[in-house]
Amino acid sequence: MSIIKGKILSGEYLDSITLLVVTEEMNKTKGVIESSVVMGSRENKAILQNSGLMLPEFKDTTDNDLLVCIKAETEEVSTDILDNIQTIFKKFRNSDENTEDYSPKSFDGAIKLMPEANLSLISIAGKYATREAMKALKSGLHVMIFSDNVSIEDELKLKQYGASKGLLVMGPDCGTAIINGAPLAFANVVNRDNIGIVAASGTGLQEISCIISNEGAGISQAIGTGGRDVKKEIGGIMFLQALQALNEDKETEVIVLVSKPPHEDVLKKIAFEIKKIKKPVVAIFIGASAEVIKASGAIPASTLEETALIAAALSKGKKIEDIKPELEKAEVAIKTLASNLLKNKKNMQKYLRGLFSGGTLCDETQLILKEHIGYVYSNTPLNKDFKLMDAWKSKENSVVDMGDDEFTVGRPHPMIDFSLRNKKIVEEASDPEVAVILLDVVLGYGSNLNPASELVPAITKAKEISPEITIICSITGTESDPQNRADVNRRLENAGAIVMQTNASASKLAAYIIK
Amino acid sequence: MSINDLFGKDLKVVNTGLSSFAENLKHSGVETVNVDWKPSVNVRPDYLNLIEDNSDKIAAANKKTTDIILKGMPVLVGLDIAINVIPGMKKNMILHSGPPITWDRMCGPTRGAIMGALIYEGMAKNIEEAEKIASSGKIEFAPCHEHSSVGPMAGIISPSMPVFIIKNEAFGNYAYCTLNEGLGKVLRYGAFGEDVITRLKWMEQVLYPTLKRAVEKLGRIDLKNMIAQALHMGDEVHNRNRAGTSLFFRAIAPAIMRTTDNLEDAAKVLEFINGNDHFFLNLSMPASKAVLDPARNIKYSSVVVVMARNGTDFGVQLSGTGDTWFTGAALVPDALYFPGYTKADANPDIGDSAITETGGLGGFAIAAAPAIVQFVGGSAKDAISYTMQMYEITVAENNMYQIPYLNFRGTPTGIDVIKVIDKSLTPFIDTGVAHKNPGVGQVGAGVLSAPIEPFVKAFEGFAETLK
């Protein structure tokens, strides 16, 4: 059963292609068997005749008439469309012609659009990253490679080539940098001033730059190199290039170096370079002794916090000694807080569980804990005897880097996706021997935009399960970060967490409670 | 630029990968271009090395090739009968579009058009006879492109069909193309009914002599100039030829009136041209062919000089690989269909008309043709995006053909097969759609991205020449 109905719209005009589109749209309507919208020319009427859609009333129409014809299962279907035909036309007449910026499909397409481009930020899969990076270097652009899984041979090739052209090659596996005030990849919004940073450690750079900024000092440039740069194979090519550049940079008056302990050959080269520099150089090679750093000619610091505070003091023309009383005062406050928190612990609660999203922060915590309570278990331990057999199962005192590969395969980084860590928080709270859960909360571009909303339910749940448990959060971030540090701080405290301003102070608090 | 030079400048970032990084940078006021990246087509690494090692020679050859293309000066100089002028044309020969193909592999529309042509030529009385002759082996089939010619859709040229003669005045070579029959049930879409044959006969007996005399009177009609103007008037001279046809009409009409011996015939001829918005297509195509032919056979050149489809295969020829065809299966276009038809009725992509894209027109110039944006998603933005993408796989920008919306930027011209493979981005082609069965005709019009296979083969074939 079918019925054909039509309508003549005199003086109406739509171009032939719009007519086809309208026809297609009508044909999609439920109950429509076939339809046609055409101008009433002789040829078109012949087409209607052939397709069995010609109606007697169309006989005398002309090129200036628009004909609508619908073959439908019921009369209601046709009538409904015919009554609303202007609405359908309008949809295609007023289609959005907003011409947004064109997204080029390739690097050279991008260069055509922006010939003065000077930095290429690459975050495609590692196996493609080398080729894209080489294209950028050959075109004279500095490069930041966020991608990991780039071979060390390729890294060496890129860095040698970059160095020969005087270009920066940050990464592979460089998570953060701040160049000319621009936050690249995972970076915080910090004050701009006179402290330059070279970092072979992503969260190390974030923590230091945030503390500096929160102290009222600021960053001239923060250059990431990727963790492998200071290994023997790469020989610190970019670490040294960046150090030289900061030495020559007029805006930079204090230089900060942060890294895991460099290979001894690389350390020699760094030391050789530092000796030529008149600006103060503050260094933390996480895990290396103060003697090693002193031998390099730099001012040694024991934590990321201390590194930042020394640099901030120097940048304002103060002496290192000036900040000592302040640090000692802070230490006392932490101890007092710890003893208050200890009062309501049950006897069986004796262990610490750290759940980290930042790798360097996890390392720093282990170093601080080692001083106070000795080695702790970890998936990335300081001492291989303390390697967790199963990263998913904590043991005694444990700190886990949840940004490590075994947790991130097939899922986003824990700075973005909190679900796995939230699960772990509840799990640890269910263990009656756990006294403290230690968490890092890293703000800034790239990280989850609403970390408080992610964490609060897990913290609340943990507190329900174990009311005597202490949950300590450190925040790496600034007031200017998109997440707003003060807001995150308040909401975590309201949920019952103890919020510390740095990872070092959070770790110390944890250590004093466990001690 | 040294590291310290960078410190003094505004950071300008090309972001490849996570688009959120680009958003963040834009949010913090950093000028950023986000690359909509995808991996290259997988090809043998030794080929990539060969190309890398010869990159200077290739760049120089490609420059030479596109210089020749840009210098081309296509001019309509006359009309004649195919057998008289097309090089190598024989009495028992029928030219078709696309790469070489045998009768058994030909698609419906091509078969239909060949059968129609045999009836038109008087070689067969009816379709049954025509089919028998066509499959007998007595008829020699050859690609138009191998005879300095091009044909839209089925692209059939039989010995007694009238053709336009286009001369490239810069290089002295010629190209040929039949006269456009109009839309709907026409030979080039595989229709062969009596009305089709009657129209072809009228074209031979009335249209052809009338136009021939008029063109003789004018001496020459500058097609490069006419195409350039048409682009400013909303044509891309492949799927929209309304402006080009109007310009041609303006140029030819007085000459027709001055040279005709029969006013009624003259009026019919003018009505025919006026009534067929695609009349100019059969001039824009041979104009492109005439311009591309002198750019053939340049050693080390990876520039595409032919893209053509026969409804079964999509064929590509490169300047640096001589007369070799690189082919792959032709695809069915995304199209807008006439009432009563769907994609299921459509034949795979067909015709030599992709010569316009090869020469920097058609789909490459679609940003100049806002009236037909419904073919590409409905908005001007889509059309601009397609043209912008084509800049990424071409070597040059046209000196004469321009896009008004893009501040009169020259159209993307000279497809580089290396770029196609590197960016996994194939040429964007405007097209008409023929019914898959012989005898039916046109069922729609649309666009498609060329299949990658012929370009991969062309890339490999090109790399082999570097050994």
C-alpha cells in the first residue's frame, strides 16, 4: 500500500545539488518509499514520469517552480513532510559555513601555513617519531619529543644532528618543558623570571618549577632532555647544550640541574662545563651523594624542595644560609603534625603505602624514607632487593610508581586517568596494617583537569573503611594552573586528607608517622 | 637558529600527535599549528633510501616538470574528424578512457558506449550485432591517453567522431577530445539508445561543421585564459563548467552567426551549447592533457602526468617512468544520486576527466567552486579543506589558475607520488557516476579520493628507476 502526494512551490529555487541532498534527507524519513525534489523543467518532469512520481498537477509547471513529490506508506507521512518542507530546505540553506583553521596533514603542510615555526612538539607513536623529528630538524626547528619507545640509536642520531645545527632536541620521552614561558606537554603555569632549569627528569622539573613560582621567584627557561640523555650512550649531548645555552642567556641568572645520577663520564663533562660558568648552579642528582655534586662544582641540594628554595633565594640575591632557619622551622612543624596524627593510630597500623603518578616524585620519596626508616619496597626500588615481586601487591612499607609501563599499557597515564589509583587507594585502606597512604597530585597542562573530583570519592571511601588512616597528598602545581591549586587543596582537605605543599614535606610527614 | 636565538623569539609550535597539547598551547597564547597526522603508507625501506639518496635530483626534475606544466599554453585551434587528426587512429580502432583494458574486463558503461559507437559508425545494425563485433577481436581497443586524446566517462572515440583540436602553443604539441553530448542518457555514460545515436549524428552533421567554421574564423581561442576566468566565476572546470561554458558561448556566438549558412542550425547549435552546462568539460580536459604531455619522460621526475580510470582500473603514469601504467581497482564514488538510484547502481569510477585534477583543476580547485560544495559535505569549509590538502601532495602552485577565496593563491599543481605515499593522502577527484549496466546512463555525481594501490605501484616503479 502506498500513496503519492506532491506540492508545487512557485518561485522557489534550490540548486540541483542541494535538491539531491534534500531528496536524500527525505528518503531517510521513516515511511517514505521514494521521493523527489526538482525544478519543474521539461527534462525533470520526464525523469519524474520515468520513476513513476509524476502527478497530474505538475503538468503545466515551469523552470521557476519547485516540485516536491513523495511516495509513502501512508498519507500522514507525506503530509507531514510537505507541511514542513521549508524547515527541511532551511537546514540546507543555512548550513554552517564557519571556516575554522585548516588542520594540515603533514609537517611540510604545517610549515607552509606557519613558515616562521620554530619548535616541533611530537607525541605520535615512538616508531614514527624519529622521522618526524628529523624532518623538523632539517627544516631548522627545535624539537621536543614527548613520545617514548624511540630507540637509543635514533636518539643519538637525532641529538648529534641537532647539536651540529645548534638545535634543541628535548626527549624522546620528554614529558615537560617551558620555553619562552610556553608550557609544553605536561607543564605548569609558572612565573617568568631569572631561573633556568635543565632537567633529565619530568616531574622533577615540574615540582621544582612550581615551588620556585609559589615562592614568588620565576623561570626563564625550563629545558627537558629526556631521562636517557645523561646515560653513557647519549653522553649528555642535550644536557650540556642546554646548560651552555642557559649560561649564555641574559635572562637566566641562576641555573638549576635536575636528573637521576648521570653516568660518570657524563658527570665529568657536566663538571667541566659548570667550572666555566659564573652564574650559581644548583643541582640535584636524585640518589647521588652531596660529595658527587659538590665535586661537579654545583651547589648540592638534597630534595627537589630544597633545590627550588635555594634557587629562589639566590635569584632574589639572598644567601643560602638565609633560608636555613626557614627550613628548620618547617621541619619542626612537620614533626609536631606527625606526633598529633600518631595519637589516634591503632597499634596494628604500622605501614606506609605510597601511590605515585610522578616517577621522580616516587624516587624522591624513597630517598627521604631511606634516611628515616630505611629502604622500602617498590616497583622502581632504590635497592633491587626491595623490588616488589608483583607491582599490584604492596608489601610492608611500599611506594609504587603507577606511571611505570606495567600500569600504563593500554591506558592513559595516572596523571590523566585516576581510576586505577583510586582502586588502589581503597584496597590499601582495607589493609588493617596500613597507617598512611601517600599520594602525589600533579597539576598543570596535560594533567586531569579536575583531580579533586576524581580523588575525593576514593579518599572518602578510604576514610569510611579505616577512620584512623592518614591520607597525605602533596600538590605539584601553581595558582595559575588550569586546575587552580587552592581549590584542589581545599577540596582534598575537606575530604579528610592532609595536604602538604611539596612532595618532600609530604614524604617527611609520612616518615615521621611511621617511625 | 641557535638555542639562544630561540629564547629571544615568540615560540611558534607545530604540534604532531596529541591535539590536547595544541589546545593547551593555544590557550596559553602560543601560536600553534596542529598537524592532523597519520602514518605513511608502508613501502620497502630500500625504496625510501633510494629516494632519500636521490632527493636533490628528484627535486630538480620535479621543478623542471612543473615548470613545463605551468608554461603550457593550451589553445583551441580547430575541429576535425578523429581519423583525420588523432595520431595512430585506425578505421577499426576505438579509443576508451583510462589504462589499457580488454573487452572481457570492461565495465558495463564502457561496453555500452562501444556498442553504441559501433552502431553510430554503421559497423553494426543493432546491439546484438555490436556486441558480437566488439568481442570478436576485430576491433582494436586503445586508451585515449596513448593517442594524445582524452575522453570523459567511457571516453569512447570512434573514427568518424568529430573532435576538438587543442594546441599547446608553448611546446607545439596537440591534444584531442570529442564534443560533449549533455547529461543523462548519453554515450559517454554507457547509453546507446536510438536518441543517443540520433544526437551523435546531429553533432556530426550540424554541430561539428558549424563550430569548425566558427573556430576557423576566430583562428584561436585561448583556453588557459578562459579556464582562469571560469575559476574566478565559481567553476573548477570538472564537475562545474557553467561559467566556462558561458565564456565559451560568448566567444563563439558571434563567429557562429557570421559563418553559418543556416540560421536555424546556428540557433540550434547555440541552444545546444547553452543547454549543456558541461559543454566546456570537453575543452578543459584536452587543455589539461595538452599541458601535461610535454612534461612526460623527464628522468628522476616523480610528478604524475596521467590519472585515468576505465571503470575497472584506476591508472597512473609518472613523468619519470615513461609509458608504464600503474593500476589498481577503481572505487565507487561517494555521490549524490538521481531520484530512483542508489550506490548499488553505480559503476566504479570512470573517465579521463581526472586529467583536470592532474593539471591542478577539478577537485584540486574545488575551493573555487562554492556552488557545488554539496558534493563534499555541504559547507564551504569542506571544499576549502580539500583544496588545502592537495597543496600537501603537489610540487607547485599554478601561475594562472587561482582560488579567489584563498586570496587568489594558485591552485595546487603537479602531484608528487612521493608526497602521496609519505602522507598517505591520495588525490581528490570530482566525478560523474555512470550506471553499472550498459545502456542506462548517468545516475549521479560526486567525489572520491583516488585509491592508494596505483600510487604505491607507481612509487615502487619510480624507485626502481633510481637503482
